[in-house]
Amino acid sequence: MYAYDPLPAALPPAQAGHVLGSQAQLWTEYMTTPRDVEYMAWPRLLALAEGLWTLTPLKDYDGFARRMPAALGRLQVQDVNYRPPDGPGRAGRAGRADLIDPPRSP
């Protein structure tokens, strides 16, 4: 997410001015609560926002990574259900018993 650039190198400069911004899609078909949506969106949105707001020559992923603990602390204070950057781990996380494998075509 941090490295995403909405202006591909192949885009002619005359057309680049027509790109006004970017967005982050999140499909919620299998997310049953707002907390599930938060978990899938954060901290991805932090990386996308900084990546889009920072000019390409000034991007510094290491600096971003150093600032992440403070940003995650703000999410925690606001009771945002975010995914830990190092992954959720499996211990202590309940699974979804109501999900089944989709039917397979013959």
C-alpha cells in the first residue's frame, strides 16, 4: 500500500493532471460487523494515506515504519479494531464456523 502510485510511469504527463486522487476499496461480503471492517481497513489506510500524500522522491518506508507504533497507539485509544502489522497470529482467534467451501464445478 505504501508504494502505490496512482500515476503509472506509462501515463503521459498531459494526462497525469486528470488524476485527482485515489481511493481504497474494501469489499465487505464476508464482514458481518463494523469491527470486522475496521480490522481489514487499518493499518492499510495509514500506509495508503501517507503514500498518496507524500511526493515520490520524499517517500521513506523506514521512517513510516518508525512512526507506525505511535499511529497504532492513536487507533488503540480510539478503540479501532486494527490488524497488527505483523499479522494476527492464530492463537486465541476464533474462526467462522458458518463459512463453507464453495461448490466445485464438475
